[in-house]
Amino acid sequence: MRQNKSVNQTKLWGLYVITDTVSTQRTALVQAVGQAIKGGARIVQYRDKSADFERRLAEASALRALTLAHNVLFLINDDVALALAVGADGVHLGREDGAIAAARAKLGPGALIGASCYNDFALAEQAVRAGADYVAFGAFYPSKTKPHAVPATPALLARARAELHVPLCAIGGITPENAPPLLAAGADMLAVISAVFAAQDIPAAAHAFAALMSDKNRSDARDF
């Protein structure tokens, strides 16, 4: 686990891809993530809610090697033990995934911990007080992955931008076409699944997002 939290937190911007749990073959999964990185993904989250720890360990280990080779952040969804086992940069926790403080105690001060806050600003405030390094809001648009997700608005991002002092992640039905209002409202990261991994040309799909969030276009970058 990396120990320089400030350095890792400054990397929390750009295209944030979440693995497609439909992918069952490890080689196909790693290849798809590699293509997303080639297109410009800066953060990878491994998300698999299955009970097969050995398979998840093998997949996460392969993805960890890939992300290290490309200097890309690697987070694990809702599994502190797996994050520790593969040396991930941190974890992403949902409302039911366990306490941030407990995860911090196990992962150490250098780990990155993200929290899903849906459309709930009070929950985001609570997460930041508990030590979250970033918070995620959404769904901003209809989502194939979570069709019943609560709706969030750009105004929520704008408020979080003004009042919270951590990076902000937007998620939910985001495409290159509908992303600009979210970036304008304050999103530092755009989290996507199918918009990249369901594309026929994964590198091109990732690049379309990355082009919106390049260093040149990141004129409002913040120090955290």
C-alpha cells in the first residue's frame, strides 16, 4: 500500500473506469482494462460482488500488475481484505460496505478511500469527516448498470465543490456528450462502466472522455 496520501489524492481526477462484472474470463478482463488505460483512463476500480475469493484474487492481482506498469491508480470495491492482498491503492465503499474508519484502520494512512454518496450531501459531509479521500455522487443520468439508482443533479456537485475539500466523482449514465455540465459543476472524475467497456472500440471510447479532462482543459484544478 502506498504511504504518501497527498500524492495519491492529487491523482484523483480524470477518467475512472469500473470493471464490467459480466466479464468472466481473466484475460478478456485484463485486456479490456488495458485498452481503457491506453485510451486515457487514470483510475481503475475492480468491482465484483461474487463470493469466489480465489477468482477475484487472481483477477485483482493481474489488474494490479497492469495498473502499476502504467502508473494508474487501482481501487477495490467493497473488499478491504482483497485490497490488502493485492496491494491496491485503496478501496471504494458504498452505504452498506462498512465504515470508513474501520477501513482506514486496516489499510493505513496512505490508502485512498472513496465513498458513494448517491444524491445525499449530508452523507458526503459525514464521509469526509470520517476520512474519505473522495466522494462519489450519482446517478446523474439513467444508468444501465443501476437502472433504479436515485437521481443526482449538477447543483449537488456545485455545492460539494464549494463546501467540501476533497475530489468529487460523478457516476451514472455518463457519456462524452452529457459529461460537460458535470465537469462545469465541479466533477474531478467521471466514473463509467458500459460507456467504455461496452464500446466496440474501447481505447477510442476512453479517449473521448479523457480528451474532456486533459491537463490542458483542467484549468480549475484544485489543491486538496
